[in-house]
Amino acid sequence: MSRVIITRSVPSLTSLCTYFVVDHLKESLYQTDLLYLPVKLKDKLLKRFLVSQQYWKNIDFKTILKLLVHPGTKSLNLTQVHVDDEILEIISICRGLHELYLTLHNWNTNSVSTNGLLKLFPCLPHLHIICLPRCNAVDDNVILCITEHCKKLAGLDINSCDQVTSKSISILSKSDQLLWVTLSKTNVCDEGIQNLVLGPSGKYLKELRLNDCSQLSNNVLQLIVEHCKDLEVLVFNDCSRIAGQMSLGDQETHLKNLKQFTWSIHW
């Protein structure tokens, strides 16, 4: 009779120590010693620390964050955090940052300012991915700042940033490394999308989300289909001026890599 051997991975000693330190931060008398840890250990602690709000009870979140971030930090996921200008100032030291995910649902309208964002992005020139959904502080000036200072930008999510218009999207269209953009519930119009799809990144775009963009028309949709031939995801639900009459034949002819194609028809 053959025996079934069940194997399971055992956490490394480093991982176990990381879990223990984060789980007991509030009890530690040596929090300031975090500042002197090797950056690889800081990165492990930071990733664990940002996972859940349960680790922040009875401690000063901003103090710990300041001790753990460093110029070589590559990714920050702050989607569980109530972000404010002070936190933006803390993370501005992360000059090597590649990915920044800010809060999806915990924005405090009065705590993050446009000026705070304008100070942040010049400090982060290596950003590849920026997610700023539902942030009232994001306006055309912020998008212009991102375009000017984040030359390696590949992905941008500004869903529900309704102060953004075609003025800044037309400037953003000059970026040459964009792969995906979410502009849902912004005030972008045909001109901005036209400049985006005809710009240097247009033919390389993989994903474009344009839900609830009331100023877009069928004309710009046809431009997307004709010029963004690498698109894998195209979403434009609830765009009231788009009649939904684009032929599926056009889509199949031009968008051979398409995996998701979603729209709403109004009648």
C-alpha cells in the first residue's frame, strides 16, 4: 500500500520574526529601533503593518510609518489608511517608489489637499503606478504635475476625480509608457480621449475604463477601436452620449487581443 505524503511549507525564521514584531508593536519599548533595521527587513515589516488596521491600535501609526519607509521603498499600499497631508509628507522620502495605492474609500475631504499632492509627486520620479480614486483633491493641476514629474508612468487610476478635465488628459497623452488608464466619472470629453489614443501610448494601451463619462460620444469610441489595437479591456458603462451602436464586427477586426468589452445601452 502506497503512502500519501502531505507536505506543507514552513515559514522562515525571518517571516516568523516579522509577524511577531508587527503583532506586538503596541507592547514594544523599542519602536524607535525600527529606524536602524536593514531596509529588506523594513520592507517586510511595512508590508505586514499596512495589511490591517488591527496592528494600529494603541500606537501612533504615523510614527511607525515614518520609521519604516525609506528612499528605496518600492511599493506602498495605503488603501486601508485615512490618508492626510502629513502622511503624504512622510512618504515623500520614498524617491525610489514604483507603485502608490492611496485610499479607495477612506478619503477625508478635508485632510488631503491639492497642494499636498502637488508637493508629493515631484519627490517620486520613478512611479510606475498611481491609484488615486475618489479623491476630491485631484484636479487638472495634479495630473499636470504627475505628467511632468513621473515620466515612467504606466498605470493611472483617477476614478471619480470629477475635477479632472480634458485639459490635463491632453497633456497626459504625451506620456509614452502608459499601459492602462481609468478615467471613469471624470469630466473628460472627446478631445481629451482623442489626444490620448492618438498620442505615443495609444497603440500600446492595454486597458481603458471610461464608465459614466457623460461628455464622450460615439466618435471617440470609434477612434479607440481603430487606434488602440493592443487593448485587452475596454469599459464604458453609463456613458449617456454613446448610443451603443458600434458594430461588434469593428471590435473583432481591430481589437484582436480584447478580453473584456463592457458597455451600457440606453433607451
